[in-house]
Amino acid sequence: MALIVQKYGGTSVGTVERIQAVARRVKATVEAGNSVVVVVSAMGKTTDGLVKLAADITNQPSRREMDMLLSTGEQVSIALLTMALHAQNQEAISLTGAQVGIVTEAEHTRARILKIKTDRLQRHLSEGKVIVVAGFQGISQTSDLEITTLGRGGSDTSAVALAAALGAEKCEIYTDVPGILTTDPRLVPEAQLMEEITSDEMLELASLGAKVLHPRAVEIARNYGVTLVVRSSWTDEPGTRVISPRPQPRPLEGLELAHPVDAVEFDTDQVKVALLRIPDRPGIAARLFGELATQALNVDLIIQSIHEGNTNDIAFTMVKANLARAEAVAAAIAPALRSNPTDTSQAEVMVDQRMAKISIAGAGMIGRPGVAAHMFSSLAAAGINIQLISTSEVKVSCTIDVEDCDRAIAVLCDAFEVTSSPMPQGSAPTASLRVPEVRGAALDLKQARVAIRHVPDRPGMAAKIFQLLATHGVSVDMIIQSQRCRLVNGQATRDIAFTVAQGDAQTAKAVVEAAAAELGFGDVAVDEEIAKVSVVGTGMIYAPGVAARMFKALSQQGINLQMIATSEIKISCVVAETEGVTALRAVHNAFGLAGLERTVVPA
Ligand code: ASP
Ligand code: MG
């Protein structure tokens, strides 16, 4: 007899009829010979309604009282669903997070799960009961047993954590769309259903704002190897499977907190090529990477930060073996890229053969502002200077001097308690690997960019900045430190730009500005009118030309790229907010993701 955890979202339990339909599906699963644990969200838009009620009373509600309030939504749906099961002659019992023993840290409104007690669950399962658990809530370990919630959208996380704790055969997430789509169907009606996606890809997409799954749920599924399926509550279609590699064994204690970083990776077989002072207008990146792709030259990191005046720098890394050809491509293009015919500050090509790339990777870093800062400060403490920085949601990569690489590895393994041996990258893909270059695309309109000019180019600066932000609870999304190195008062400086949630932008600016004088930065600028468009796919690691295709699609729409940052499986571009949706459509089309099926998303 298999154990299955099923989670039903708000729309799936939005009315009495829908609750009855869910009960029928649960009962059918039991009749097919399974034990079932059901996790439910609050009915329909209940949680939003409760948030609004609180807002009508105060604009600064106590976080403890918010948890007290919001946790009631799920309590309604577990009781009603259990009654519906009883009415269908199915034995069932409802339990709150506290009754189960979903133990969390004492962080109200954003608690992480520490452990889940399974004895009571096992007892009811052995009695043949369906257990209906309130999603999104837990109980703190403190003596006061406080009710906590996991953060909005958190019942996915409850469900996957329960599946991990119980060793369930699978966790099914029932929702109002047929599964995971190639992009947001509300913005791009041609979005198509995927049959499967890897958990790494899903993590990137979920944290980029693809709303079907809570990123922390994907993180748990990946870490514990939970089989995860996202499917429609209204049909019997199989939906989308989220596949995870076989995980390293890990304890269930400290479920969500154990290790924010699970690997340190490095690559000493790379070189860096930078084009300096190229014009800041649409089509330049498309042309450069288009030419590299034509010559089948695969690039790894691509970094373009904020422009200065009307020029920009683009840097990329690639395997050493391709350097001569890449340099030739860059040199051939550079003269044609002057800002204007009379411009004397000609574009210039710079090559660095003495670099290494070092990365920390791990799903646990999502939403934990201190992780990148900890990496930077560990490197700084060892006197290691960081040249370029590029981050994705689950990885932070830096380029450093190759001489420093061994030390950097040791320092980072130590700092993050990574015991598995660090992984050299760049190994050839296995033949059986047949993964699409681009699996999906996402648009994030909720970010703002903060740019700090003229940060002194010496160890410890990035560490200070991001540590400060972490201390103030500002979670940084994408971080880019550019190639451009300028002398200011005889001192080498670089620009650092990063994106944060719009709501955090002013805090971030204030925090950085307060430190500017002491640390010797230039001015700090905030731009809220940005959009981030990204493509994600494991296959892009091995396929030259993916970036080129993305840049070309954008340039054909006349869209200027304000920033570029890549990881192995993701390329993100920052563009003007007004161009966001056009950009998403263009990119989605360019990778052949669009199809004829139309998915209707219920309001
Ligand atoms: N009811 C909570 C919310 O709306 C949790 C959830 O639905 O996942 O955020
Ligand atoms: Mg949800």
C-alpha cells in the first residue's frame, strides 16, 4: 500500500461543491489502495481577505497576531473537507499544524520547518483514516508553543515536507492549471504544458516568479528526493513531473534549515574576455554572442552591468581552448562598435587567462539574505579579491585570480560546512542526457535595481555591502559586479548592481548610502522601472548560442539590455519595465516554446 500526499490549493477548495469534488478524488485514491494525507490551503481568496481585514485596522500589525489570524483560513478548509469525506463514508480526521507537530522556528509570518513529528500521523494512517492537514502553519519549539505560518503560498511547502518526513511515494500538488507551463499563461496565452522538469530548473523558475509552486517546496523535494507532481484538480490528466536527482542522505532534523549551501564548485579551465566601452544600445550583445554562436563557441558566464554614460562593458567566460577564436571574434567586432563615428573612446578587448570561477550552490539560499554575504566575507577574510560576481537564485559565482582558487575552495567548504569534495565543472555531458536547451521563461516585474558606483576594488567590499543588507533583512536577488574598472582618486573601483524586491529598494538605498562615506563608494541609484526576463534550461550548459538567440529576439523588438547575468542553467536580462511583457513573449517564441493549446487560468 503506497502513501500519497495530496495538496489542494485555494481555488480547488473554493466552494462547497469543489470541496466535495476533492473529497471524491481523495476517496478514489484510497479505493485504489493507497493511504492518503491531504494538505489544504484556505478556501479561495480567504487569506487575502484576512490580510485586508488586518490592514483596515493597522498598517503595522504584529506578526504574531497575523499568524494567529491567517492560520484560521486553513482550519476552515480542513474541517469542511473532513466532513465531506465523512459524508462519503470515508474515515478521516483533520489536524492543525500544531496537532501534527509541524515544528518550525519562531519566526512569525515566515517560519521555516525544523521537523515534523510523524507518530500521530502513523497512528491515524494505521487506523485506515485519511488525514487532512492544515497547510501553511506550524508550531514553534519554544515553551510558549506559538502558532506560526510559513509565508504566503506556504502550503505547498507543508505538503512536500510531510511527504519527505513520511517517506511518501509521491506528493501531488493539485491546482487550477494543468501543470507547469513554459511561462505565465496570463501574459503569454501560447504557454504550453511541460511533461517534466528537473527540480533545479523548477527552482530557478519558481523563484523567478512562476507561481505554480512555492520555491521552498521545490527545495525540499530536491533535497530529500521527493517525487513531485503538479496536476489539475479538474481533470485526470497526468500533469507535470518535477524530477530530482537521487539526494545525498540527510537528516530530517532541521528540515528546512540544515544546509543553505550544498556544494562548492570551481573551474580553473576558464578564461575571461571583456569588451570595454561598447555602446549602450539594442543589438550589441545579440551581435557579439551571435557571432560566437556561429562559430560554435560555447560561453559560460555572461555579465553586463549598468551602463555609464552611453557605453557599457560585457564580460564572458569560456573554456581556455576557445580563447584564440573568441578573441578574434571580439576583436573583429570591436571597431564597429564605437558609440558614434567621431568617438575616440574606442571599444577595447581585454583578456584574462589567470582566472578561476568559484561558486556556491544550494536551494537553501533562496530568501536567505546572508548567504551571498557570507561567501563574500569568507573570501575577504582570506584576502581574496573578487573580480566578477553573477548570481542566480540558487547559485553565487565569482571570478577570482587562479592563484587563489585552492584557498577559496578550502575557505568556502569550511564556511558552509560542505563535506563532499568540491566539484570541478566543465565535464562533458553524458550521452544519455537529452534535456531541452530552454525549458521555460519567466518575467519578474516586482524588482528594483540598486546600483552603487565606484566601489573600491579590494577584498571585503562586496562582503560589507551584502552583510549590511542582510542585517537589515533585505533579500537580494541578482547581484552583478561588472568588469569595468575605473580609477577614482588614484584608486581602482568597480560598480556593483543588484536587484531587490521593490518594497525593499528604499531601505537598501538608505543602508548602502549610510555606509558610502566610510567605505568610499560613489553615488547610489535606484531604478524601480525595471523588468527581469529569464530563460531556464539544463540543456543550455552544453549548447552554444542560447544566449545569442535570447539577445537577438530582444534586439529584434528594439529592446535595450540594461543588465545581463547568467548561471549554468539560466540567463536573465534586465530591461525597461514597459518592455517586460513584449520581452517575455519574444523570448518565449524564440525558443519554440509557444504552442496552439490555450490554458485558461481561473481568476
Ligand atoms: N493560504 C495561504 C496563502 O494564501 C497558503 C497557501 O495557500 O499556500 O498564502
Ligand atoms: Mg498556492
